[in-house]
Amino acid sequence: DAGVIQSPRHEVTEMGQEVTLRCKPISGHDYLFWYRQTMMRGLELLIYFNNNVPIDDSGMPEDRFSAKMPNASFSTLKIQPSEPRDSAVYFCASSTTGGWGTDTQYFGPGTRLTVL
Amino acid sequence: GNSVTQMEGPVTLSEEAFLTINCTYTATGYPSLFWYVQYPGEGLQLLLKATKADDKGSNKGFEATYRKETTSFHLEKGSVQVSDSAVYFCALIPPRGSNYQLIWGAGTKLIIKP
């Protein structure tokens, strides 16, 4: 398997622009997670899906952030409008609940977002 | 609630030194425990895990034992290499019945000098 795929790998945009990050989970995985990583705040869970349904979005910073999972093989994280404080590395991860608590989360390579 | 506490970094060691990175947790019941590693410029990857008390997870020379009595899951390696330089994250998944998600520690940066 190719692993979790994220695109783009790097994104540079100007404040106020819309940004869309994309993720393709590992085939057969029924959980998908979006994380944000910064030096100041570390690794933060933003939202996660189970069988394409959002389960917990309490980590989404504000209404400027939205996430969708229209099917089992694709998810997007959108920021509109973007702000300089959104600059971070965004990771997508997927896992399967074949056995509760034993499952590994597989991370993508991340998208490094810079908002000028 | 559930939480994970790791020792603050960075931890700087010389090659072939003994490594311990402390991790303690708070959770009801018996969570599953994990160590993930993040190499520079990469995503996180699972290093090892343990799903019940007294289990020992091991991989690539690293070990950690699930200690229920001390609520700890300390990471150890007998002889570190420069290639072990990375950020190490301790994490737990709460027992079944809770929300299914990893609860993460803050991460510990490890620097190994030749």
C-alpha cells in the first residue's frame, strides 16, 4: 500500500486566501484524523471521522476551519480565510478498529502551510 | 480525564549512551499505550505499543513496559545512535467505551551527538 497520501506537501499563500488540504487514507481504514503541529502548541487533534462521519470536531480552532470526508478514500481540510497564525504542519492519519486500542495510526508526510 | 505527561526536552546524549524518556499517564481502567517517533521533516510513525499491564513493547532496540502500579510507560534504549535523533511522543488510547482517539504527550526531542 502507498500509505497515507497528502497534498500539497508545501503551500504558501497570502492572508485572506482560501486553502484546501487533501488526504487519501490507507484503503480499508475506517478512521481518519486531522492534526496540526506547531512549535508553540505541539501536536493538536483537529477533527476525526469514522466511516466518513465526523465524530469529534472540538479541536477545530474556529469557524474558518472546516473538514469533509465525502467518501472512504478522500478528505479535505479547508481554511477560509487563512491567517498567518494558521501556519503549521498539518498531518492526516488513518487507522482501523480491527482491535480496539491495538490499532496503529498511520500518518501522512504532512502539508507545511505558510500564510504570509 | 485522560492525559499523558512526558519529560521535557531536549534530551542530549552522546552516542552509545543509555536512554530513558519518562512517560506517565492518567486514565480510568486499562488504556493502550504507545510510543511514536517523528524524524526530521517526516510524519509520526509507531515505534512500539503495549495493550495490557506488564506488557513490554519493543522495536529497533527500544523497549517500554506498561506499569499499571506507577501508571508509567518509560522508553529505554541501551545504546543510542546518531540516527535515533528525533522527537518521541508517548500516547494512549482510552479503554473501550470512550471516544476512540489517541491522547498525546507533548513530545520529547532527543539529540544524539557523535
